[in-house]
Amino acid sequence: MKMKIVGSILSLIAIFSTTTPISATEGMWIPSMIKSLVSDDMAAMGMKISAEELYAINQSSVKDAVVHFNGGCTSVLVSDKGLLLTNHHCGYSRIQAHSSLENNYLKDGFWAANHDAELENPDMTATIIKEIRDVTSEILKDLPADATEVERAAMIKTQTEKIVAEATEGSHYSAYIRPFYYGNQFLLFINEEYKDIRLVGAPPSSIGKYGFDTDNWVWPRHTGDFSVFRIYADKDNKPAEYSEDNVPFKPNYHLPVSLDGVDENDFTLVYGFPGRTENYITGNNVEEVLEVINPLRLAMREASLGVIDKGMAGSELTKIQYAAKQSRISNAYKKWIGQSKGLIRHRAVAKKDSLENVFQDRVRDNEEWNEKYGSLLLEMSSLDVQLKPHNISRDYFIEFYYMGPEILRFSGGFNELVEMSKNKNVPDEEIEAWVKERLGKLGYFKNYDAQVDEDIMKAQIRHFLDGQPPLLFTIKLKDKKESLNEFVDRIYEETIFDDEAKLKDFLEGYKRNDYKKIEKDLAFAFSKRISDYYYDQTRPKMMNYVPTQDSLMRVWMSALMEVIPEKTYYPDANGTLRITFGKVEGYSPFDGADYLHYTTLEGVIAKEDPTNPEYNLPGKLKELYEEKDYGQYADESGEMRVCFIASNHTSGGNSGSPVFNDKGELIGLNFDRTWESTMSDIMFNPTICRNITVDIRYVLFIMDKFAGAGHLVEEMDLVKG
Ligand code: GLU
């Protein structure tokens, strides 16, 4: 399909900067653009520091202390020795990786007494953004007005490679370019990526994850969701792989930490890397999420969580092995439930529909718009109809292959060996090297329980196959009488991919022709059938629609800005650095109830339930509470505050984000949203959308008074008054 590029980029930028921002707190703003877009609004809400103090490239600024944590979460530098704070749930898989039955850091916490005791984390990154540059006109400068979507994509790719190469030439920086406003704008991010990140401290899960799944996404909340890492650099303060010779990184800027706490209506600013939002999708799209996508994901996860939770309740070892996996699965599971509730209760479909009606009415009344956009919404909804079965197929595939029984992905990884072995041009040495490398990765089994895995497959397989009707008929059941359960039994009886010893034996004696044995392995064969079906059938079909979808969304975005200019338009989250602003405020969750904006240690103690593992508490914390031994971390009335809520527009990826007060001092770490707020990934509602922050005073109190790690607090610049 050929779609004209509507309007010039310059006129769009003009729209971005003349749009009147709403006074509410919706929006995730690009730091390099806040000056022109929203700094007046932030100042009106109480911000006292300037846009330049938040983001600058020729001098140090707050942005230098905001660190992308392993590409998924956010973290913040709080000392001149590279000390990094993030959430407990962001450090969780690392804490888990260092845990064993003997040294159970998940359960008991971990505190390095000195630099030598800090723990190395292979393959981790911490990325600091050096500069954000608008490269829209460079990217699109040679694009003919009548270019097709395919030509456009090719041009973007070529220009991106060129600009990234130029921006990083002769330096140790890396760079990427991301589209904004659905491809109406392109920004270049130049980054410094650190690779030696060590674990410094973590509270026990009974503090860092207190309330576990029951409290996740819920307010009032009592979780001390933080962990502590440190960035190391080489002797020149440059990024380097792990080495004993590395030294603590000296950042350009680290944040002062406030002991003042917050009051209701105080200004709050969250600086971080929100992952993904879809605030401009249509009513039809929201309907699909509510009626099809969320229900199917929930059914798949309910099935696997039933198995994992039972396994973890029955064994300490399984509890350690599956802790991180369980959290990953249940976190999104619970989020989607809240999202659907919020979207339904706040009538998101009707609101989106009414916006589309306003759009359509205005377009109809304007000849020029009518010509450009008259059929836009119709084209979008016809595309939705065509895409829907493929979306369903894709989501079932993701839930089964990537989030379900691990044997599928694990055995699927051996396809590379099969292909290499079959290919006569691949020398034996290369195959030997591959096998050797794989033998070094058998640590995978440390966190694997074949029985749990088999039970997950049994619990999910029927749902999955129902979602992929043609695939069901191609599954080779032994004879027609074999049930799906028996089929799964057979997989795990026959396979070598669920047993470390068997697989090790097989790999150690591997000869080129043994690829046939892999091909015959039922787990491998099943995995391959599933992934081939997705990658050879579903995905290519979806890809055919991508150019049309891209162009429709791009035009929809710019058309909205043009036709309904009185609304504010911020770019959807895409894992890039953003600023959001808001204020400390409670909310009314339902008729007749009002929630306060903060919680206290008293509430932590009140929730304790020794019969429920989600609400166990360490004795030391109870002692500190009894003695009211809060030191300088108590509030003015002598209470220990734990968490607070505010109206910042945040998303996944904002986990671990620093929360600042009006003076740019650290007051907490963002870690969650209230349940119905999760609708904000699709539609922000200022009356109920609240982000949840752990009060920095609780973080410091736990480090200092609870864990005896006061030396870490001493590294920081504490400010009061
Ligand atoms: N707690 C959330 C998560 O783990 C992150 C923050 C959010 O989504 O608001 O995904």
C-alpha cells in the first residue's frame, strides 16, 4: 500500500511545541525537549530547578545520575564511588543467581562489608545517556514525497546506520536511534555503557518483596523494594569488562539524598526509562485487548502459576529455583488483571470511541482533511480485523514457547547444532567449539525442575493448541488414542533435554551424525514444530501488514495532532529516557473510600502473619519498631514512613527510577503503580493513576539500622532542611 507522507516534519515539530500542555500530570517527556514543551508547567506545579539542571550536555546535570539498569529497569547514582540504587525486583534475578541453600541471599539478604566482598554479575550493563539529538531531518532528508513504506523503511535504516557510525566514530560510546510519535520524529541517543556492575547489598525478601504477589500492584503498600549495586570502571574511569583491577566509577553527577520526606501536594519528578505504552491506540484496539488478548494471556499464566506456586510451596529448593521465574510470570499476570479492570471501569473504549467521533466529525467538515484523512479510521479498523487472528496466534506462541515450559526454548536452542552438523561446509572444529561452549552453559539446570516443567506443559498445552488450530492437526500423537497428557509424558520420558547428566553425556560424546538423534528427540521435534509454525507461518503473515500498519499509525498520530490540537501529545514510551512530573496525592479507589498518600512501619508490623510466607518479618525489624529506633530517618512526628504515592505517569521500566523533590533531591525510588493505574499504559486517568515509591528514608533506615551497612549511607550526600 502506498500512503502519502502527510505534512512536513517541520510543521509537525511546530505542532509539538505549540501544543498547550494539560495542567494535569499525564505525559512522559523527552529530557532534551522539556524546556520548550513543559518546563513552565513543571515550574507552575512547584519545580524549583531549571530544565538545564535536569538535562545538559556540556556540563554535568541530573541526567548523568540516571542509569538504564541492564536495559530493563532504571537506577540512580548516589555517591562519587559509583553507588547505584535500584529496586529489589530489578536486582532480583542477580540476587537469585548468587543464592543457594547455604547462602540464601534472597531469604536472608546480602550486605558486602567492603569493596572486595561486592559480587560480580556477568553480562550486566549500566548505561548512561550522554546526549539526545533530534535527527529527524537528517533521517528523512532525501526521502521523495511519494516514497513507498518499504522505500521509507530502507532509507531510515541506511541513514540510521550512517548517523550512528558518525556519532560514535573514534569514541567508546554506543548509540541508537528510536522513532517517536510513530515515526514522525527520530532521536539519536549517545551512550556510555558500563559492564562491571557488582552487587553491594539487598534486604531479605521479607522486606524487599514484603507482601509478595498479594500486595504487588496494590496500595496501601509496605514493601522496601530496593537493592544496591556499584558501577566499576577501568583506571581511566572508562567502561570495561569485569576485572579485579577495575575501580569504583566516578560519575559526573550523583544525587543529593533528602531526609525531608514528602507532604501531600508536594511536587514530584520521576526520571527514568519507561518501557512501552500505547496511549494512541483506537477503541477497537482496546476492545481487542480486553476481549481477546488479556484473557488468553491470563489463562496461560494461570495454568503455569498454578504449577509453580504449588512446587515452590512444597520445597525450599524449588522456591529458590523458581523465585525469579515465578515473579516474572505473576507480575505481568496480575498487571493485566488490573489493567482490564481499570479500562473497563473507566470506560476506556467509550472514551476512545468518542475521541474518534470528534476526529471524524471535524474531518468531515474540512475539505482538505477529508481528502487526507477521510478514510483513515476505516482503513485502520479493516487492518485490525485482518491482524486479529495473527495477534492471537503470536500471543499464544509467546506465552507457551517463551514463558511456558522451558524445555521448548532450551531444546530449540540446539537447532543451531543440527544445522551446523548437516552443513558440510562447517568444519568439525566449529562444531566442537559450539558443543564445548554449550557444555559450559549447563548451569541452566541449577534453576530447573523437570517435574515442574512437565506439569507446566500439561497445564498449558490444551490452551495453546486451541489458539493455534492448524497446528493441532500436525502434532504427531503416537496413535489417535494418545491423550495430550500422554503425549507430554512421552516427551519427558524420552527426551535428553530435561536431564543435566544425560545431556552432558550426549554432548561429551557428540559426533557430527548425532544430529539425527537430536532431530528424533521428541522435545526438540515438538519445540521445532511450534517455532517453525510461528516463524514460517504466523510471523511472515504479520510482517506483510507492518508497512501498512506503520504508515496508518504515523498518519493517525500526526492527524490527531492536526485535527485535535487542543490536546497534549507526548510520545509513547519506548524504553528511552523520560521525565514525568506530578504531585504527592492520595486517591479514592472506589465510592466511599479515600486512600492516604503514605504508609508507615506500623502498617508493615500490622500486616505480619507468621502463618503466611508473604507476610513474615525479620525479628530485627520488629525490635527496631518496638524501640522506635529510627534515628535521623523518622518523620517529624517520630514515625517511620515506608512508601508514598503520587500522580506521575510511569510504566514498567520506571522500576528503580529516582523520584525527586522540587529541589532535585532524591526522595525515593519508584517501584510500582496501583492496580487500576496499570491502565495508564493505554489511557492515563489523573483521578486514579498513582505511581508507588519507596521513601528514601526507609531505604536508608534499612541499610543503616537494620543491616548495619551505615558505611553505604556515609558515602551519600544527605541533605536536610
Ligand atoms: N512494578 C512494576 C513492574 O514490576 C514496574 C513499575 C510500573 O510498571 O509501574 O513491572
